[in-house]
Amino acid sequence: MMEVNFVLTITERSVLFGLLEALGNVQDRPNRGGKVVARRRKRKSRRRLEGRKILDLVPQYSIDSGDDKPVTAARNFIHSEKIAPPALLLVKRNEHTTDRYFWAEKGLFGAQYVEENHFLFPSLRALLEEEEEYEDEEEPMLATCLVGDRAHSLRCSLC
């Protein structure tokens, strides 16, 4: 393969690598110093993804921490609003950062810990079982006979 050297600005170089990356021809990307650095793929934990799906079923409350620390603001909010567990609290620390906490029977936990160890929380297990029961409810089946060129349910009065 022939190697060709060009003098490119940082912007031109990043645009070129973006196009090549979109085509699937390159796996490396230049950093600001001009050196090529391999891009790392972030590993996604299945256990954590499953925990995140379960936490999506829990009621969420968004609050602002104000002058308090985020944990203190979350505890004060739980006490003042008399929130029953399980609940997920999103506490805005500043305009860029939001802390997530899970309110369980056992206390207040960081949401990331709960995502990774969701099987340790009985309230989440019960919530998951309720969701599975809801999904298992039967939907009306379609009959094989056709009325007016379309299938209809077994409860049809025309059959």
C-alpha cells in the first residue's frame, strides 16, 4: 500500500478521519497533538443494563440540591414529601451534573450500585415479577376464518 503525506489542519484531519470512520476504513483517530490514538470500545455490562431496565419501572423524582449536598437534599425531599420506597431521585447538583439515588426499604443507595446489584433489592424483584405478569397476559388471538377479507378475533359475533 502506498503511503501519501499531506499537510492538513486539525479540523481538516478530523473531518477526513470522520468520513473514513463512517466508511469503516479506519479504527484510529488523531488527538489534538496530531498523534494517532486507538479508540477504546466501552464494555457494556449485561447485569447493569438489566438493572437499568428495572429502574426504568420505578417512579422518578427530579429535584434541585440548592445549597445542600445532593445526598442531604435527597434525604430532606424524601422526608418532606413522605415518599414510599422504591423510588429513584434525580438530584441536580449544578447545570452539568445530576446525581441519581435509589430510595429502598433499607435506605438510600447510589443508582449505579443498584443497577449492578438489583437482585439484592426485594422491592425491585417484586416490581419485576409484576411487570412479567403484566406482559404474560393473553392478547385476543386471531381466528383463521376471514370475514370481509380480514382476520378477526375469536370473540367475533359473525362466526
